[in-house]
Amino acid sequence: MDKAEQILRNQSTCDEVLRKVGRNVLLFQQIEALLKFLVANHRRDGSTSNFEERQQQRTERAHKQMMGKLVEQFTDGILSDAGEPTVEPEDLTEVWMSFTFKTSGDREFYEAQRADMKRMVDERNELIHHFMPRWQPDSPEKMAEAAKYLDEQRARVLPMFEHLRSVSNELIDVGQSMAAFMASEEGQRHFELILLQHSPLVLVLKEVAEQKHRADGWAYLADAGRIAWLQEPEAVTHMKERQGHATLKKLAVASDLFDVFDEPLPAGGYRTLYKAKAGSTIKRDGA
């Protein structure tokens, strides 16, 4: 092989190593983008007025994180063996909505995921910060070793990329299903019921049922009406236009939180009683 051919061959080998460097760097960037998406979107929460703002802030924070921090947030927030549940603020004055996505697995799965994520970060740091000693363009043997190293690194990291892409697709599917449900008639009815159940008058009903009931568990709807006029006069005045129900009795029935009963009176007529259904946990703001 003459000198010109050797130079061309060496140049071709260098070009191939550079191509593989770029390929691996792109792979790590794709992994970083998946981690940012998962960290930003696996948990969504907020009130009806700040839900979108909180999500935007979470996305902005995720996009500023370095790879190591993203991996930490992924393992602590998304792997099912770690992370804390969302805690609602205690001073709520609006409906609070929350959504959390986690992957499922036992302790062995969790530890394997953590180890894989750490290995991926180490591989990324090795390429970005310590590859230069492998770059020896005057040595065909060293360049061949560099190309082999890059191929082996890709083989080690690619399964992590595929896993994160699969998890991201699952999160997208869940989000799309949830959005479709919320846009459906059933979803709209469900959301309207949640709003009704957290309305001031329903919270008054709940409070009276818990604190002023008879020995048999039933409370007088008339007592709740008097307290509602004292505590929420504006809500009582505009009950029909805001809640769609003209009476407290109809509101109690529509909320699906109470059993309602008309108790006959000895002298004729009746009085309306109600009590909270088993399992209802609506709390008054600040309680």
C-alpha cells in the first residue's frame, strides 16, 4: 500500500470514528430529552386557576437540569418503589387536581433501573469528558480500538434508550386517554360533579352532617340551610344559576355524597333528613 492509499485509509478510519462519536452523542441527547419529558410530565397538579401555569414551570425546571439531576428525579419520582405521593395544600379555596405516573416493579426491578441509569450517566461522561486520549488519528490501531469502544458503548446504552422511549410512549398514551375522557360527555359530567362536591354549599352540608347529626346519624337539612345562610349567603342566593339546583335538597342529592330521607311528622307533613354516605371524604377548606 503506497503512502497516498495509507493516508486515504487513515482518513476514512478517522471519519468513521467521528461518525460514531456523533452517533453516540446524539443517542445520549435523545436519552436526555426523554428524561426531561418524563420528569416534567409524570406528575401534574394544581388548582383550576393555576394548573397550566404549574405545569409550565415544571417543564421549564426540567429543561434546565443536567443529566445527573434528571436521572435522580427519574428514579425518585417515577420508579414505583420510590417517591412520595402528591400532598394537597391545606389552605385550598379551589378544586385541586393531580395526576401521577409511575412504573411498576419489585425491589429488584428498582435497583436494576437505578444501576442502569448510573451506568448510562457514567458512559455519557466518559464520552464527553474523557474520549480525547482515545483519539489518535496517526495510529490506525488506536482508531480501530476507538471505533470498537464506541460500538460497544452504543450496545450498552441502547437498551436504556429503548426502555425510556417505551415508558414515555406509555405516559403519552395515558395522557391521551385521560384527555379523551375529560373531553367526553362522561368526563364533563364527572368533572362537573367534582366541582359541585367541592362547592361551598356542599361543604357546609358535609360539615353539618358530621357535627350536628342526631344519635341515629341523620342531620336536619333545615339546620344546614340556616348555617348556609349565615356562612355562605351569596352562594345560597345564586344557587340556581351557579349550581343548577334551586333547593339545598336537590343540591344534596345531585352531589352524590349524601343519603336524603323525608321523615314523616306525627301531625302530618315531613322534615328532610340527610347524612353523608359511607366513604365520602370531602373536607371544608382549611380543615
